[in-house]
Amino acid sequence: MKDNFKLLTIRCMDVFFSMLILLFSVAIGIAQELDREGAAAYIEPPYQLGKSFGIGGWELINLDGRVAGYAFETLPLAPLPGFGGAPINLFVSVTIEGRFINAEIISHNEPIFVSGLDEALFHNFVTQYNGHSITDTLVVGVPYGNKGAGSSLIYLKGVTKATASVRIAHETILAAAFKIARDKLGIAGSIQKVRPNLEYKERLNWNDLVEKGLAKRKLITNADAQNAFAGTLWQDDDPAGNKNPQDPFLDLWVVDIGVPAIAKAVLTPNSVETLRKFQEISDNDEPILLIDNGRHGLVSKDFVRNTSPDLISLKQGGLPIALRDSDLEFELLKGVPGNSAMIIRTDRRLGFDPTSDWNLTIRAVREHGSFRPEIGTQDFTVTHKTDIKFYNIEEKYIPLAPWKQAGLQRLPDLAGVSLGIGLLFWLLFSKMSWLASLKNYTPVRLSILAFVIVFIGWWGQGQLSIATALGVVRGLLDGQSLSFLLYDPFSLLIWMVVIVSFFIWGRGLFCGWLCPFGAMQEFAHHIGRILKLPQLEVPEALDRIFSKLKYVVLAAMVGALFFAPGLNDKLIEIEPFKTAVTTFFVREWYYVAYAVGLLLISMVLFKGFCRYLCPLGAFMAIGGLFRLNDWIERRAECGSPCQLCKVKCNYNAIKKTGEIKYSECFQCLDCVTIFDDDKKCVPLILQTKGRAR
């Protein structure tokens, strides 16, 4: 009966692994860079794709034919490596004012979303940027405690179990968008952020504004304008100005009226109230009053209200700041000079700081010829700023480094896993013999493994994977930063502990104590024993062959890394970790069948996947070559004549000579239990009998 059961089990395993090979032979697609047609597919009306400006970017053209924004791929601008080793490539479009129109994922290699979590979750995450400004302070996650109350931070909802991947996508979008903001939009963060102090009270009149420099004048006479055009084609195209050279061509007054105390000195009470209501709606806009008492005027005859003034521009720090007509009806107080006036507005979020010097320019235009005239221009600039006392200085938000954000959000988890691993380290390093000698050692070990499955695995998502090691290799080959490791501090902490353990125990600490799926297999083994299922013992000759398979799998993955990187997206599924731990068995049926099948096999073949197939186990075994000592004690009698430890070792990690094969040792401590027990260890039993005689 037992022989028939073993034969049936072996045949089932043959069928199972044949299906596995068929599953992993699926052809893969390779992402290509977007051409113009591909980029156009991401553009939605009313925008159209315009000219390319290189670095994977295009202009966005509005229905009126004007440039309305920019669209770009993030890969050339911010190639931040993801957990698969390859950057996440997104297609992002922004308005000319710096507001996100759309963000979509073009390609990625994030293991958690490659046949894992529903990829729609990733796409839904990036749509949260739509409508926000580049200058908004966007943060992934939730406020720490109650710190979000009244905050200017905008929190984007992450994806559970994929926190690291969405953080990398977030940093990619912002890094690329900031480059476009600087290069194309002229948006740069100001030295300080300020808001008008609406409660500031000071009685001011027009003369006070002039005396204190709160109203700045730029007077250009006709003679000045003529001198500006002198020696050009247009020097004779203003006969009216030449007749009256001392009359004002441009008599410009500039007043920042964002503060009520200043606005009340130039506007009627009704107009001040109109402005106040405007500021309640557009609280980030800074209103600027322009008054002209010359013959040039502030706008051309073709100007349309509530649009950007065609003859007026503003710069600060050498960068242009977008302007727009406020479309407000208002009246000036008596005594304020001027025959034409308008209120323009600019968004402080675009980097405008009214308390630092800024330059407003009026463009003078002349035409030469009556049929298809040639246009000539000259610019006249006035420099202005408003006293800081009229504003409240906002505390500048300096975002934490992404790894610090991730660490803060996972602080309780990091504390829990540190405490647990610290205790385990102490037990295995200084109390190993005591631990192994406990009467209830097996229940204690299973309790620790239960903690590993539930807390480290399902809760903390700390199941290590060969994907991380391959991602590191790929990052090094491509000359990329390895900063992606910092986005998952929980797993990184476990990796650090495991690397340290290489020098002490070899592969044993992780494979025997910290691997959630390995722990699941051990529970499956105990369930099989409870059910009294016959245990399959692989002959030693076959075991030597099968134990090399995991190195073959690892070598195939490393080879694919060099010659067909995309293939690893499929090969990585030989690890059932994503199914059993990351998604808690909620995946396509064939992945679930594979993971459950491995656990069922473990009921009759002790941790068969770990011993024969696991590429991560192969990597851990190679890392274990750095082990500095043989931490399992042996006696001269071990192996000859005593073979008890070898017979009892479920991993077949003890040679006939009694030596430990540390590359196959999972640190279960069963042999340590025997070694220290004078009722189990044959040499100790004989020694005790010798004393008695």
C-alpha cells in the first residue's frame, strides 16, 4: 500500500512539474518606446499633439491652435528603477499653468503588479494626479496622527501591498514633471511662500503708496520710445509721437493690491468688496493693479477679457510667471492718476513671491507698411515688490526623503519585526542549545513560524523574493541607483538581517525561520503527519540531483537577466510567494493551484519546493558560503558508528560521515536536540553506560 502511494505521488509530481514548465513557456511581449502615433493615443480632446521637443515630450495644442500644455514620457526624464530593476514609464500631460491633465502608465516591471495584484489598482493610483498642480504638495499615504488637519498637503491614496511600487511611481511623476516645469513652464519654487495678511490694518492713501514704494511708476515719453526704435526699420512709424516728444507714451503705475490695506488706498469701497469676493474664490491668485496715463495703453485692440494680456509679461528670478486678466469691474478712488486700468492676476503656486523683486514688462508695437506690415517691438520694464509686513510667511514644506516617509508610515511594523527578529537572533546565537532542549521545542518553533506567516508575511508583506536580488543586479548593470530598496523598509530590514546571518549560520536563518512560505510548508508537513500520510523519502542519489535543480533555475534567471530581461516576469512565478503571501491566494486559478499544490506535496515530501526548486534558496545557499564557522557541533562518533542525526534530518543535510551540508541546512535544530540529549545521542548513551560500569 505504501509503495503504491509513493508511486502515485511521484507520478503526480511529474504531471505537476510538466504543467509548471508549460506555464512558464508562455511568450512575452517587450515594451517599445512611443512614437508619435503611440503618444497621440494618450491625448484626449480638446487637446492635440503638437511638435516634439525631444526627451520624449510633445507640445499640446488647443482648439485655437495655441500651445496649451506639454505631454511627456517619464522614462527619459526620470529613469528611477523599480523593484523589477527597470524604471516605471508613464505618460503625463500638464497645462501651461502647470496643472496635471492626465497621467497613465505606459509600461512597468513591478513584480507585485505583473500577474499579481489587479493592475487596475496601479492605473487608478496615477489618475489621482489629474487636476492637481505641479506646485501642490502631493504626498502618498495618510497623515501621521492628526497632523493632516488644516494642512496644505494633499494626500494620495496608496495601494495596499504595493506601497513601494506606488512610491516609486510617485517620485517618477514628480521628478519628470518638475523638469518640464523648469524647462518649459518657467515654474520654480520661490524662496518663501507668502499669503496676503487679510487682517493687517494700516490707513494708507495714494501718496503713502508712492512714498513707501508700494506704487511703482514707469514713465516713457514719446522721445524715449523714439530712441528705443532709433536705427530700426520702424523709427519713422510714429509721426504722432514725433510731434509731441515730451508727452507720455507710457505712464504706467503698478500696485499689488492683494492686501486689503493697499487695495483700500486705490479702489472704491464697492470695488474693494468685489476684490475680496474674488480672493475668497481664487485664494491663490495675487491681484495686481495696472494703471496707464499715456497713449500706448495696456492691451492691444485684439485683447479678449479673462485671457492672458498680449502686451504684458511678468518675470521673477529670470523665469516667466503666467498672467491672466481677472475680468473684474472696478473703480479707482479720486486722486488716483490714470485714464485706463486693469487688474491682472498670477498664481502664487507657480512660484510667484510678491515680496521679492519681480519685473513687469509692457511691449510697445509698431507696424511698417500698409500691406502685410512688418511688426517691430520694444520692451519697457518696471521692477516692483511689496513690503513683507503685508504678508504672512507660510512655513515652507520640505518633504521627507521617500525612504523616511516609508519608514515613518511603517514605524509600528518595523518596531514589531525588529523585536521579533532580535529575540530570535538572541535565542539562536546564545541560547541555541537551551532552545533545542526544550521539552516543547516543536510547539515553540511552530509558534515562531506562525508569527512569521501572519505578521512578517501576510501583514508586513516581508516575504523576500529573488526578484529583489535580480533587480539589484539589473540596476548595477544599467548604472542605476539602488534607492528603490529604500521604498520597502520592512523587507529591507529583513534583507539586512539575512545578509548578516550569512556570516553566522549561512542560509539557515532565513530558510528555516524567516521565510513565510517555508513556514507554510512546515505546517503542511505536520498536518500530513497528523493525518498519518506516508512520507516520501527521496533516495540519496536522486536527492543529490534534485537539490541542484534550484541552481539551474537561478542560473536561467540570471541568464535571462542578460539576454531576455522580460522573460523573468514569467520565470519569477516559479516562486509561489506572490500567490500564497502577497495576494493571500487571490489570483488566477492556475497560480493558486500551483501554490496549493506545493503545499500539498509538502504534506508527503518535506519542504520539497525549498529543497529542490526555490531560486531564492539557491541564492541564500550561495550567500551562505560567507559563513565563518561551523556552528553545529559534531563528535568523532557522528557518522561512524552513529547515523541517528542523518536519519532524523528531514532535509538530508547531513553526510554519511556526520558532516553538515550547510548549503542544505535549514537550521531546524533537530540534530542539535539529539546532540545534547543523553537519552537520544548514541555516543552520550554509551558514555553514560561506560561510567556506570
